[in-house]
Amino acid sequence: MELLKDKQLLPCPLHLVDDVVIPFDESMRAAALVVLRRLRDSGRAADIILDKKKLQQAFSYADRIGAKRALLLAPDEWSRGEVRVKMLREGAGKESNDRGQAVLLSELFAH
């Protein structure tokens, strides 16, 4: 699979997704839906993972569908007005243990 990817022989995803919103747990679902709506209202193609998945599985899904960013909503960061943003298409954050960089919500929606 990696060889096909390196040689750019894999088909392009049919639908490009800008962002995948990942609630850390059930308590973050409502907040995740708010973030999803704001992303879509700002013109971004966004998806959300509502199934209970391990973080690595969620990040793998986001990468597999061609998302540019994965946004992790966790209780501690949310209480500070932040989300964790993992860039998937710029070579950054490819390590499996990388949970992304904390970004203020005001900065996330400023663009």
C-alpha cells in the first residue's frame, strides 16, 4: 500500500474533506456538533466521527478519507477554549502518538 502511495498510484478520494471532528468521549459530542456546524457554515467540508473509536483509529479514518485536518475535542482543552488540531496532509503529525497542537477556538474560526 505504501509503495502505491509513494508512486501516486492510489485513486484520489471521490470527496475531499477538509476536516474531521473527533469528540474524545460521549461528553464532547454536543460540542463536536457545534464545531462541525461552524466549520460547515464557514465553507469547509467537514465530517464527524460519532462511533466510539480509539484515537488512532479515528486519525487513520481521517487520513484514509483524505482529510486535511483532524480536530480532537477533549474535555481539558475544551474547558480552556481550545481544540487539538492534527495536520494530516502537510507531513506534520504523522507519528501515531501525535495528538496534534492545541489551537484556540477563536483562531480556528478566524480564517
